[in-house]
Amino acid sequence: METTNTASSLLGWLSIWVVILIVVIILIAIVAWMYNWLVKLRQAVKEALSDIDAQMQLRFDLVENLVNTVKWYAIHEKETLTQVIQARNMYMNAKTEWEKFAANDQLTWVLKTLFAVSESYPDLKANQNFLQLQTELSDIENKIAAARRFYNSSVKDYNTAIQVFPKNLVAKMFWFNEYDFFQVTDEAAKKAPKVQF
């Protein structure tokens, strides 16, 4: 009878340990799934940020060709052309993505001025290289805008995921930090340029 009680008691303890082990395994699996999900969302944000950077790099490369085309026609618009070059240099020397965004905002404003200035040069407006570059820049502007929207959408999904329960516990445990949304930081880039002739 004593062996039956001992066996029964041992079986009871063994059952408890098996249940505890199963619960621990399930919890580890859930944490691993949440961690992997958060990593996937963080990678989507980084990919979106990289796409913006690639589009801006392409834009700045086209700007160099645009400046070379325009400078033959608008020699006395040297200040505007200098501002384009300064924005490109600022972009090339940027150490963070946000410094690149600021340079891009500055370039946006200067390009608006440059295209407004081009209105007073009929030969320039008719130049095929200028027209092609203007079309390509417009296309890149659309791609940059789409890339920014995708980035902000990715940031929203990621930031939401690291704030909702129970993923927020895993996010804190593994130091997942929020990303900032993309916003135009240069107030001048938000306004239409003033052109005087």
C-alpha cells in the first residue's frame, strides 16, 4: 500500500513537472514568435528608409546633370546653381539619415526656384536635355513621395507593435525602440519659392 502511495505521489509530481515544462516551452515559443515578428517589422522600416535614401541619391545624381544643362543658359543665376550644389554637398557629407532628409528638403526648395527661373529662358525650356531631366526629376519626386509614405506606414506598424500588449513586454525585454516618422523639417521647403526678375 505504501508503494502505491509513493508511486501515486511520484506520478503526481511528475505530472506537475511535465505540465510546467509544457507551459515553459509554450511561453518560450510565444516570446520567440513575437521577437521574430518585431524583427521583421523593424527590418521593413530599415528597408523603407534605405529605399528613400536610394531615391534621393538618384535624384542628386540627376541634379548634377541638370545644373550642367542650366548653367549654359542661366549664367547670371549663379546663386541658385550654387545653392543646388551646396544642397548636394550637404547630402553627400551627411552622417545620418535625418541630415540627408534635411539636405533633400533644401534641394526641393532650390529646384522649385530653378524651375521657376527657367521660365525666363525660352531656349532652356525648349532644350531636350532640360526637358528630359525635368521629367526624370518629376518621376523621382513621385517615387520619393511613395517611399516616404511606405516608410511612415512601416514605422506606424512597427511602433504600434512594440506598444501593444503583450508584444510591448518582449519589445522592452529586447530593447526595441521607436522610430520617428518622416516629416519635412525645413520650413522653407514647404513654401513656394519667390522668384524676381
